[in-house]
Amino acid sequence: MIYVVQLHTLRTRILILLDGLYPKRMDEVEISHCVDIKWGDAAIRRELYYLAEKGLIATDRAEGERLHAALTAKGRDFLTGDVEEVGLVSASDLGYMRPSTFG
């Protein structure tokens, strides 16, 4: 059970990281180092594909290059609580509040 909670938390932390760069993208190795190195690059890559299948991030990879990810509009909506998703911890449960872009 602890592993499941950690996995759900990892997925949300990836979204939070990408929100800080929105609309830019980040490669899988940078994400791995910024989010939690203990998971390893392969586990991070697997979770990036999972988040992409849910439509929360967009991924791309040129042949021979690393996987890159960017947050989608749906991913941003998830972070604000406007969209619910199974398999992730809510961003508010992690204490995340998107910085205001106004004032």
C-alpha cells in the first residue's frame, strides 16, 4: 500500500514540476533528477507514458533522443482541482497552490 501512495505522489510531483515550466518541456533525465532520483530513469519514463495516456502531459521523442514531456491543459486543470483523476494524489494534498499570475 505504501508503494501505491508513493507512486501516486510521484505522478503528481511530475505534474507540479512541469507546471513550473509551462508551456515548455523537460527531458526524462532532468525530470528524474528533479523529482526523486531513487525511482530511477526507467521508472520515471514509465510514469511519463502513464501520464501521457491519461492526457495530463504530452510527450515526444526524436529518434535516438530522450523522451520530453510538457504539461497539457488537462494536466493544469488537474493541479487546480478542476479535473479528478484516479492514480494520482491531488496537488492540494501535497500542499501545492499554483502561484497567481495576476498581481
